[in-house]
Amino acid sequence: MNTLRTTVLSFISLLIIAAPRSQAQTADEVIAKHIDAMGGKEKLQSIKSVYMEGVAVMSNGMEIDTKTWRVKDKLYRQEIAFGSMGNGTMIVTPTKGWTANSRNGGEFKPMPDEMLKTMQPQLDPVGQLIDYAAKGDKVELLGNDTVGGKTCHKLKLTFPAGNYITYYIDAQSHYILREARKGGGMMGGGGGGGRRDPNAEFNIDFSDYQKTPEGYIFPFTIATGGFGAKMSVEKLEVNKPVDEEKLGKPGN
């Protein structure tokens, strides 16, 4: 009996040793695969500025045109033409922010502190996941979820100020399919010039990833929650000259 028991235990031990490793991943492993999918750390870190033009068509046929500038650690500026509804502009710098829209006559007003804190990650054109620890950010892997029927790894990145972004990273392509953010958003969330509840969450969905002639990878379709339409990127320039001093001032 003892011989049989020993043989069985030995067989079980061999099965355990031979079994494949668990497929569970750490947050850093998920981030590493995402960075590789986007061209690698060196390629991403070579991005110093991005200029993008996009257009979204609402259900009533109205076109909304968007222009966005990002200069690493210096500037985020977004201009939106809402057709007959007017225009809006958002400016974010490392220390200040402003919004303006047609409802207030185009006058630039200081951005509320909570909104500024939420929007400042936009100053990095390659996103927050690269070297997140060096920036003082923390990452937590929240398991898996789905976006558009695709299985995603769910990561929550928390900034030192307490605001956060939740990323949904495709388990197959390792591209970001969704970001869930708190407060802020396109013109403060839906074009209202900063009226969005700073504690409300909204989603930004990304799709149609393409490689530019220079080898950079970007999503060319972006859908912002509450906006009502998908924006198609029609022009994208990387590392082209940007007059951040002019664009970073209200009134320009």
C-alpha cells in the first residue's frame, strides 16, 4: 500500500512540474506588451509633438471639426468647431489651463483646478504608461473585461494627485481600446466649456490603429463618451514644428 501511495504521489508531482505556467500576468507584463505593440519604448520616446485634425459627423449630419496639439511636457491645445453651434478652445500647460466657447463670447476663462489636474496627462503625447513609476504614478491590474466583444486587460493608473485613468488593453493586439477617465474630457466633456461634473467618469474608445509613414502607430477612430459621434483622424503630424509659446496663450 505504501509503495502504491508513493508511486501515486510521485506521478502527481511530475504532473505539477510538467504543467504549463499560469497565464496570469502582472501589470508590468501587460504594459510591456502594449509598449512593444506600439513600436517599442525607444520609438515612442522619440515622439515630442503630435498635431491631429479630425472630423465627426453627428446623427443630424452636422460636421464637427477638431484640431489638437500636444507638445511633450509643454502644451495641450484643442480647438473644436461645432458647426452652427459655434467654437470652443481648451489650453493646458504644466501650471495653468483655460477654456473658451461661443456661449461666453469666446472669452478665455481659467480652468478649475480639478479639471486642470485631470487634463494635464494630455501633455504627454505618448501617454502615461511608459515609465509610469518614475512619474510617481501607480498601476493596478484589475483583471479582464471586454470592449466590443474583445477580451481586454484592465489597468488602473493612479496619479499622485489622486485622479486616475482605467485602460482596457486588447489581450490579442495589446492596443488600448478604451480609456475610462474622471472629469475633464473634450472641451470639458461634450463641448460644454468645462461644465461636466469633475467626479463623473466617461469613456474614450480607440480603433482603426494604423502605422504612419514614419513608423508611428496611432488610432484613427476615436469615440468620446457623451459626444455622440466617432471622430475620424484626417491629418496627423509627428514631431513637426509647433509654436507652443503662441498656442499656449489665451486669445491666440
